[in-house]
Amino acid sequence: MKHQLIGMATAGILLAAAQVAQADSRLTTVQDRGSLLCSGHNGSFLGFAEVDDKGIWKGVDIDLCRALAAGIFGGSKGNLEIVPISWAQRWPALQSGDIDVVIKVSGWTQSRDTELNLAYSRPYFIGAFQTMAHASLGAESMADLDGGSLCVGAGTSTERATATYLETNNIEAELLTFENGDELRNSYYEGRCDGIVEWAPSLAAGRVDAPDGAESHVILPDVIALEAEGIIVPEGDPEWLDVQNWMLSSLWFAEMEGITSANIDDVRANPPSETIAKFLGVSPGYGDRLGLPNDWAYNMIKEVGNFAEIYDRNVGSGSPYNLPRGINALYNAGGVFYPMIID
């Protein structure tokens, strides 16, 4: 009996500690405010955060913001604000509370991890840094741009990786940095630099939309660095980080199980397993542990679809960019991503 009482007391202490931690979480702040402040882009980052002249946002990152808001509130309409920020503004905006989460194709680097008090989710996209050059130069590799100039985003891991690559390979090239994504691309198209260094998916998308035609530009084969992109939250808030990780896992789980925005109501009406019943909120538990409604995953997928739907409409076969999914597919389709176990 004594050991049983000690065990019950310990469990009570742990539960109380968890409740205090939950109260201090950014999740509670977002819920109390009634809206999610999510990172956008100052301009457009093609395929991931694009905004039109009416202020309508779309892209992979924007859909992840929508999914997060839908999971927390039951829907993103009226509960989500996309805050336009530059690459360099990401961390100050997060730390000051101007945004609640950074979903902005951001890589996990050692300096960010150890010096900026940031915490990272599992990666949701893996891409290479490469260079696109004007075809008229006849460049076949980065070495052929020796003595030239390269446009690159200011305050990004791309800038640092490019500088390291040039130094390591004894290539002399001037780096011209730009805070604004549209200014970065326009400067390249206008000939202010010989090449532009960006994430490969963005280069492919930018080549499609090049004002002088895709054939006027060539993406060089050199891989400057490979970067895994994740969601970033303040360090010391495990509850908020858990929400990000389980959001991504839920989108992959739905894809693995063939649950889409089109068929989710039918699946929910007749779940094929108890695991899926819990996942969709028919049975309790999937949301309670995270401080969310039990049907949070249902609400996400109903609004934005599973991860394949998000990918396809923004950068894949349903988009102008038609980028093969490759390494970014699920493990059962030749990629590296997989959902976590639901128990």
C-alpha cells in the first residue's frame, strides 16, 4: 500500500508539473488569443510562400500554417494571420512574440541551435543549395563562374554555405546579398549577377517563371550543401514543439493510410481500425495528450489534405513547377519520411 501511495503521489506531481508547463506554453498563448501568427515572406518564395496582388497566400509553408491553425481552432479562416518577414527577421520575430512559429523552409544549423535558443521539429523537406546561371555565359559548373558575382539571400544559411563552398573550392566570386526575395530574383534576371544561389526547388520554380524564358537559364550540377528544413519554435517549450511534430506526423500518417480531404468523412464514418478511429477523433485520446481537440487531425486534413496533397498542389504535379517528390516522399515510396506510431 505504501508503494502504491508513493506511486500515486509521484503521478500527481508529474501531472501537476505538466499542467503548469502547458499553461506557460505558446500553445496556450495562441489559444487564448484566438489566432495563430505564422511566418510569411517579404515577397514570394515560389512554391512555399507566394502572395498575390490581393494578399492571398499559398504554398507548402502556408498550407502547414493553415493546417496548424485548423488543428488548434477547428479551421484556419479567421484564426490565422500570415506575417510577412524577411529571412533575417525570422528569429527576432519569433523571440519577441510577433510570430508564434517559423514555418519558412528553415534549416537546422549549429549556430542557430546553440546561440539563438531555438528548437526544431523533425524535417519536413530536404533540398540542395544550387546555382542557376545565365545560359549565355556557357557555365557548366560553379568553377566557370570564377571572377563573377552571385546573388544570395541575406542572413540565410544559403549565404554561409555558399561562402564556405567558394572558399573550399578556391573560387573567387562576389556575393551580392538581398533581404527581399523578389528583389533577389529580379536582380539576377536583370543581370546584376552571373548566378543566383538558392534552394534547388526554388530555382526550378524560378526558372519556369523566368521573364526571358526557362531556356535562358541553366541550373548548375554542383551541390553546395544539403539542408533539411523544419518548423522552428522557441527553446524550452516542449508542448508547442510536440504539436509541430505531431502535425507533420499526422499529415504523413494520413497519406500512408490513404486518407485525403476528399474521403476523410467516409473514413471517419466507418474507421477501418481503432488506431484510425482515434486519429480522426472518433475515439478519444489523440488530442487530449497535446492540449488539442481530439478531432484536430480530422480538421487539418479536411481543410488542407494529407502531405501528398499539400506537396502536389504547391510544387508537384498539380503546380506549374512539377517537381518530382524524390527523397521527400514517404519511406514506402522511396523517400525518407515516415509517421510516428499512434498508440
